Amino acid sequence: MEIFLYAFSVMYSPGPVNVMGLNAGLTGQFRRTAGFFVGVGGAMFVLFILFGYTGEAIISKAALPYLALAGGLYTSYLAFKVYTARVQLTQSSDAPAKALTFWNGFLIQALNPKGMMVVLPITSVMFPAAHLSGASIAAVSALIALGAAGAPGLYALLGAVLGKRISKEVYFNLFNRLMGIALAVCAAFMFHDFYIHIQANAGTL
């Protein structure tokens, strides 16, 4: 039970993945963003399978800050794309707004240190404590992955509900800028984690 409670509390708190989901809902792309949700869940399932069966043999803790660096760079790219996006409520049918894709979701979740905050404690501490092994690891990993896919989906649904109450393009564009800034802040935290690790290692030399 504590495994799912911990995973839920981390995955459903605000973060880059959920911010992207919220923005998709606000801009009327809730239905077209299903691939993004699947990508997020797919990334979590892959991470849980890798770490659940191999522990730190795949990626050591020493490599996590560099994952944070890569995640910060990718999140910065997404922040720029969201911030500069412009919404047109009267778009022509031959130029629809570009929706988030499966690979957008997979990459941002795979490079998201927040995802590792879910994976590492569960696979290294909670799985052994619960005596999970074999097929049980795959089954629990699949359930957590479904929860991971549902987190940005829930934020997107919330955004869609709010978006229906907004009728002027200027408000959508303002939301885009705010979401872009929020993503930039998330990226800054990732860069900060990388910097702290580098400084700590420099102090031990």
C-alpha cells in the first residue's frame, strides 16, 4: 500500500509533465494528447522494469545528476516552445494546432528527475521490503505506470474544463506564457540539482 501512496503523492504533484498536460487541456487539445499520456506511462513502465529487475546495474546514482542536466535541457526546449506558441481560436481546418506526441511524453518523463524520485526508492527499498520478485514486479510496475499516465491526463482534464470558460485568445496566450515560465522554473531546478552535485564532487577532490 505504501508503494502506491508514495508513487501517487509524487506523480500527481505539479511538475513539468503535469504542466504540459494542463497546458494541453487549456488550449483545447485534451483529446489529441492521448499519445502524450501513453508516452509518460510507457517511460515509467520501462524505468520500473529496468530498475526493478537490475537495480543500479543500468544507471548508477552517480549518473543521475547528468540525467537531471539532460532533463533540464529538454524541459527548457519545451518551455520555449510553449512560451512562444500562439493560440488562434479561429484556425483553419488545414492548419490544426500541433498536439503533444507519444515521444514528447516518453522523453520528458524518462529525463525527468521527479520520475526517478518515484522509481529509485520504490525499486531499491520498497520492492525488497514487500518481497516482490518475478512477475509481481512487472504487475506492480504496470499499475504505477497507469497512474503515471493518469497524472497529466487529470491535469489536462482540469485545463479543458477551465478552457471551456475562456473565450478570448489573449487569455490562452497568457496561459501559454505562464506555463512556459513554469516549465522554465522546473528546468532551473534540474540545473540546480546538477550544479549541487558537481560542487559536492569538487569538494571531495
